[in-house]
Amino acid sequence: MRITRLFTGPDDLSCFEDIEISLESKEPLGLFSDPIAAKAVFFREIQPGYHYPWHNVLCREYVVTLSGRAEIEVSSGEKRRFGRGDVLLAEDTTGKGHRTRCISRVPWRQIFVTLP
């Protein structure tokens, strides 16, 4: 399973990378990853047109899009779009940060899983 990682590089600039989550068969139940400890879970809804200027995440967290679409821009100008089912591992707690905007006509709904 491929997800996107958002992190701070050695130059203090946020950047993206694709990472692979390994899955192992647990027949007949399907494929599973190794468990990952979580600190908290919360939900958020952002209205269409929302724009959040340069910022960092407060803590390491998974962000899973439930509905709607968003675009995240990193320091280099690279932009990635996230829609229903996309998973982002946000880890850029320092540096310049990233920009976020809701690009759908419907609210962008997410679930956050914060990590210890």
C-alpha cells in the first residue's frame, strides 16, 4: 500500500515522498500492516475555498481523507492532491512548512491519527 509522507528535509524545507506500507496475509481476513501505536484520533471538516498559509503540523500524524479534495504545496512548489481514501503521513513539525487548500465543491472531511 503506497502513501505520501510529508516531512522536513535537511535544508529545513518541507517535501513529499511516496512510501510503501508492507502488508502481510492473515488469511482468511486479508492483508494487514504491522500495528502502529496511536495517541489520539479526531475528525475535521473544512469548507470549500479554505486556504491555510505556510504552517507546520503540531505533531506526527496520519491524515486520511474521507470526502472532498485538498491540495498541499511544499516549499519547492510541488503540489499534491488528496481525495477520498488517500493517506498522508504528516511529519513536517519544523522548517518552512506547507500550504493547504480545499479544492472541492464539498467540504474536505478528514480523520487524524496522531502518533506518540
